[in-house]
Amino acid sequence: MKLVTVFNMIKTMLLNNKYFGNLNPDTETEKMFYEKNLDMSDRVPIKYTYNNLGFRCDDFVKEKSGMHILFGGCSETEGAANHLKDVWAYILFNKIKKDINVSGYYNVGKAGLTVSTVIMNIFQYIDDYGTPDYIFLQLPDQTRYIAWSEEEGFHPKYQVFGEKIDNLDLDTYFKNHASPEVININMMYNNFLLKSLISFCKSSNVGLLWSSWDAASAKNLTNQFNSLDEYIDTSTLGKEYWDIKIKDLRATDGYHFGRGFHEIWANKFYERFLSDKNNKKYNC
């Protein structure tokens, strides 16, 4: 039995929808809840256009021509509070398609996803629409886990949402959220799924580049691997970030990363992609 099929059998037991994330946007111009809560009517409106399954990208199709590329991640990959042209995945897609015939812009990133649900969306897409030639992942922090309620069933939960992250002490944190044991199990599960995806890509000759914008999560995840051939460091704030203009530091909600960060992330992924292409490492 294929690894992808096994994971999707497990996921089917966890939720009714095939994919994690909000897949039922009300309108094409619906504001994400971050912008709604902040009443950002004075800003230049951001148009969120969704595909046939509710993702912010082209319609998914089974028959493709050209290089098949897939992006995965959380709100930073979906592009919360950023115009599509300023989102790292879309910037990277446009860089690649300048020199290569690409089948389309396919992105299963959704706001609020955990590391595990990001990867399960990837496996679900592969099962539905075929194995990509290349996968790019920008993983979220590990303070998110899969929760359950009678109203929502199994769903991703962000543990510190609605609280002041900067002054959060652990005693208060664990009283209001999951226990340390749950956190550790969640991290172990994240590591297992990421290792499984890496193994799948190697055995299938699929190009995979992954990273995490969260420094603590990047450190935890990278410590689990003997080889980091597929890893791109986007969490370290090195000199390349120093020249970002103030207006480009944050997205319009003041919370997510702005286009300055997204451009640097895209450039880092693109540099490694070009290296793989020049070395004929994968089908690129």
C-alpha cells in the first residue's frame, strides 16, 4: 500500500473534509479574519481569489503540461494580509516560470495550519492530482496542534491565539492550553510526518525544499535530521534582512510578515532551486 494512501486513510478518520483549512470562503473579495477584526477599511483592499476547492491559487487539475510545482504552508504561504504578488510562493512561482514552462500555480497553504496538517494537505493533493516535480514548504511554528470539539470535530488550534505572546509565562500557558505531554506528542508527530514526506520525495525523485519562518521550530525540526539537503534557512535574521524598508516589514494586519520578508524567502528558495536545476538533481 502506498505511503500517501496510508496517510489519507488516517486523515479520513480525523475529519470529513479532505483538506485542512477554511475551504468555504464567502466571496472572492472576502477579507481574512485578521483584517476583519482590525477594521482595515482605510487600506487598499486585498482581493482574495480562491480556486475550485477554496485555495488561493489556480484550479487544481489532473492533466498538466509543464513542470508540476506545489506549495504548502500556513497563512504566510496562503498570503494573509498580503497582496498575492507579494507572497513568497507566488513570487517564487513567477521567478521559475520565466525560464521554465510551469503547469500552474498550485498552493495548498491555509491560515492556521499546523506542521502536521500542512504535510497532510500535501499528501492529499498528491493522492488527488498526482505527484509534483517539485514541492516547496514554509512550515509554521510548533505551538499549534490538532484539537477536537463537538462543533468542529478535529481541527488545527493555535495555542496562543488571542493572548499577548511577548509576556506569556509557561504556568499560565499550560493552564489555558494543552499540557507539556500533548505538546511533546505533537512535535514528535510533526517530525514523523516531515521525515515521511522527505522519504517519499527521495524515493519518488521529487524535488523538495522546506523551511520554517519560526526560529525555535526550525531548530527543533532540523535537530531531528542527519542530513539537511532539503532545508533552507529562512528563520535566521541575517544581514540580508537588514535593508527591508519599514513599510515592508509587516503585512497590512501588522501581524504577518510583509513583502520584504517574502521576497527574501522567495530568493533563498530560488537560489537553491537553480542549484538543483544546474546540477540536474531532479526533473527541473
